[in-house]
Amino acid sequence: QVQLAESGGGVVQAGGSLRLACTASAASGTISSINEMGWHRQVPGKQRDLVATVLGGGGTRYADSVRGRFTISRDNAKNTVYLQMNDLKPEDTGRYYCYTDLNINRGPYYRPITDRFDHWGQGTQVTVSP
């Protein structure tokens, strides 16, 4: 029902920057609202941890390790979130997964049916060399 298109990963030297983007779309129906959308990071053998997220009201949350270096923003019209990553460090290396919790309307406009979904993207690799 939900599709997430991720982009922007790559290889960069320490101190460099990357920008990740994630766009949500509905296979059927229309996205009516997004409750949360953001990025988590996972390295082999460890759990997936929150990096940064935007909540429905516009509030943001960041992992302590990235606060001040990463900035998350969203474009509501495009159902897209961006993660600007500056001053990257080798410990930022990992696979970055987009996550969303959103509502999709289906059915006639005068009596829509709203379903809530949460979904993970396939991930994009970020590698920071020393």
C-alpha cells in the first residue's frame, strides 16, 4: 500500500556532506496525512536506531550523536523528507532506512475510508571514510 523511494547515499570522506531524500507514495488511494517520517541507521550486528524524524505537527527528534550536524526537513506537498548530513564522521557509516507512519484515504470523496500504515524503505548505504 505504501511505497518509499530513498536516494542520496554514497561514499564520502570524514568532514564531508550528504543529503538523503525519501518520498512516500500510495499504491492506491491518497496520502491524507503523515504522522511521522524519518531515518534510522543500522550497522551489521546491531539494532536499527533512530537518527532523525519529523512528527506530524512538525516537531523533530534527533539522536544525540547527530544533533547539530544533521538537519531533517520535510516537503508536505511532495510527501518527502530530507536529511542533510554535514561534518560526517566514520561512526555515521551504516545503512539508512526511511520509516513512515501515515494515513491513506480511499473510497469516494464524500465518504472516505482512512487507513493507517507504517512502512520501512529498502535502505541506502552511507559510508564515511577516515
